[in-house]
Amino acid sequence: MANAPAQIPTSFGHELRACLRCRLVKTYDQFRESGCENCPFLQMDEDQERVVECTTPNFNGVISVMDPTRSWAARWLRIGKFVPGVYTLAVSETLPDDMQAICIDKNVQYIPPR
């Protein structure tokens, strides 16, 4: 993945969502406008319905990661290869089967919920 940082959430209210594949946290509008920096193949920026399918507002805790390659917390959360940004500690939902199939087709890791 590239080292350019992900967008930082513009607010920390009820409009926050977490990507179900990589657990990146942004607002719904940010996912709709620019997609997920770690998961461009999910094409969330091209389909509003896909944002709803591939993200969730139900998550626990957040962590800001400035240098994922050097952060022990990022390695523990299995996000050490993702872009710098704000991530959730845990999600309880899973990525839909058809979206998991896209991950398999693109040969990218899917991190199941903790």
C-alpha cells in the first residue's frame, strides 16, 4: 500500500463508519467521495450502496496510526501494511460474501472481525 495518509474523519459523531475489510474509519461522506485508501478495488467512491455494504457504523474504539510499519499496535491489529490514518480496534460485522470474493480475486488480505 502507498504511504500517503488516509483522510482524517472531519467529525467524530454518529456519521463515522469503519471499512469492513481494513477497519479504516472515516465519515460516510468521505467514503462516498473518495472511497477507502486501503481498498480501492471495492470502488466505494463509485457506488453509494457499496459504501453501506462495505462499511459499518458499529465498531469499538479508535486508534490513530502515524507510521503503521513501526507501530507495535498496528502490527497487533494487523494493519501494519495499511496507510496512516484512523482505525477501529474492532468490528463485529463481516464483509459480504460477494465483497470477500472481490478480495480473493484481487489477492488481498481480508481481516476478519475480532
